[in-house]
Amino acid sequence: MPSRTAPAAASSPPGTPDSPGTPGTPGTPALAKDGRAAERSLGRRLLARPEIGALIAAVAVYAFFFSVAPAFREASSLATVLYQASVMGIMAIPVALLMIGGEFDLSAGVAVTSSALMTAILSFQLSLNVWTGVVVALVFSLAVGAFNGYLLIRTGLPSFLITLGSFLVLQGANLAVTKIFTGNVASDSISDMDGFDQAKALFASEIGIGGVDVKVTVLWWLLFAAAATWLLLRTRFGNWIFAVGGSEDSARAVGVPVTFTKVALFMGVGAGAWFVGMHLLFSFNTVQSGEGVGNEFLYIIAAVIGGCLLTGGYGSAVGPVIGAFIFGMVSQGIVYANWNPDWFKAFLGVMLLLAALVNLWVRRQATRR
């Protein structure tokens, strides 16, 4: 009696063209791809970027001020906007990296002033080359950051409390020490001291581009942004930052050096504060001891507008660059539009809320099946 089973096909080895169970082979239907297996479209991949919400907001803000403020359209105005954004953005980048790592630094604003005051007072009182003060201020700024990070790890206290204490200490010391050595609330001018011109060229000079003078801080800002992006996306340390920000315990369990990562992030904020402090000092030859208070919130705002989550583990280095650019456009756009500058903080608050909502919508669209 002839066999009732199908000939040949049943004995064909898997993977051959005649095998009915092999997807994508001639003569057999391909298995339908579900949402998990389907490759994401270009638009969906773009929506998954943390900074895309900030980019949308930046385009909208630029178009708005371009239409209502004719002076905003000039090249020199753009140079001014970029300068304002660069001073804010240089600090926003390390603050954003720290936030991705799951922490905050409320002493970042006054730390800028502390580094500038240390350079000015040390150089003037001891009649040293200003580069000596610059180097000592760098060591001091890194030490403050290392102290914040070390105390965070050793005590387990929230970074909010630790850096709030550092903020108060630095704020009081800035005023008290300045009064002791100068007799007033500002440092003495160091414009005629050795090394001043060379330091000014590095930290506070201008470069002609297309007939417009652009502050060197704009170039430093873009360079730091590129370096931070490479660090986050192309190095092991970048993976550590995301890991400790997502879950510190899980990161430690898989061998991530949590202590080193967090201390290094706080030291990065210190380095940023040092650089901005040097820029302010060599731009104006002197510095007021009360400056910087409240700027720490502006740095955090720029990072949040740029897509960084307050809970850590998510963000980019490009996002705070765009967030700082929005800050520069708003601060100068209000002036060019001849509006009352008292509305600046209100406008910035609206931008923060809108950016947070846009970022939330973008993330939901990116993760939707």
C-alpha cells in the first residue's frame, strides 16, 4: 500500500530551499514581523534622541524672535546670542553629564566665582604671574568637586544636600575672604600683571569670522560639546555614566566603578566652573564676590530643556548645548524686541515647561509600538 505521508519534503533537512519551515526561502511564505522585530524608521530613530525636543523648541524660538525683532536678524546679534549661550553652555555640559549620572551640583554657580576670586586674589596679593593663580584655582576647583563626590559616596546623603552645603560655604567664603584681602566686595584689577594678556587670549579673546567678532568661548563651547559627546557615546566611561544614573546598585553589581565615576563627574563640574571663572575674570579684569548665585539653576534648566531626565540615566551632551542656545536667544531676543527684560525669567519658565512637555511627548512617540 502506498505511503500516505508527503514524499521528499518531510525528509529535506532544515535550511534547504525545499524546507517549509525556513522563513525567507523560495516557495515558502515569510514570517510576519511583529513590532519587536521590525526595524525602526528614520523618523522613529530621530524621535528617540534626547535632544530632539529641544531642537524643535530652538527652531520655534528662533523663528519667533526672527519675526518680531528685526535687530535679531543681524549677524552681530547672532554673535551676541552665541556668546551668551556659550558662557551658559560650557557649564551646562558637565552639569548635564552629572545629571545623566543621577546627581546634582547646587554649588556650580558660586564655584565659578570662587575660582575667579582665588586667581585674582592670589595673583595680586602675592604679586605672582597670573598663570600661577590660574593653575592653583584649577586644583582648588577639582578638589571641591572631588570632595562633593567623595562625601556623597561615603555618607549616602543626597547630592542635593551635600552640594547645598558646599554652596553655602563657598558663598560665605567668597564674600568674607574678598573683604579681608581687598577691603570691599570685589577683587583688585589684575589687568597690568604678568601673564594677563596671554591668559586673556586663551579665555576671553575675540576672533573675526565673516566680518563679525565672535568670542573665543563659542569655539571652546563647541569643542567641549564634541568631546563630551564622544565621551558619552564612544567610551567605556560613557557607559558607566548611563549605568550609574540608571541604577547605582545594578551598575555596581556588574562591576562598574561607581565611586570613581561619580567623583569624576563632580570634578568635571569643577573643571567647567574653573574655565568659566577664568573667562569672567579675564574679560572684566576683576570679579564681584556675590556673583554666580542662582546660576546653578540655569545650568540645570539648560540640561533639562536639552532632554536630560531629573531621575538620571537619560540625556546627551548635545541637548544642553541646544538648551543653552535657547537661553541665549531668549535673553537677547527680549532686548532686541524692546520688551521689558523683567519678563525674562517668566519667559524662561514657560520655555522650561514647554520643553519638558515636548520631551515627554517625543519619548512617548519614540517608545510607542
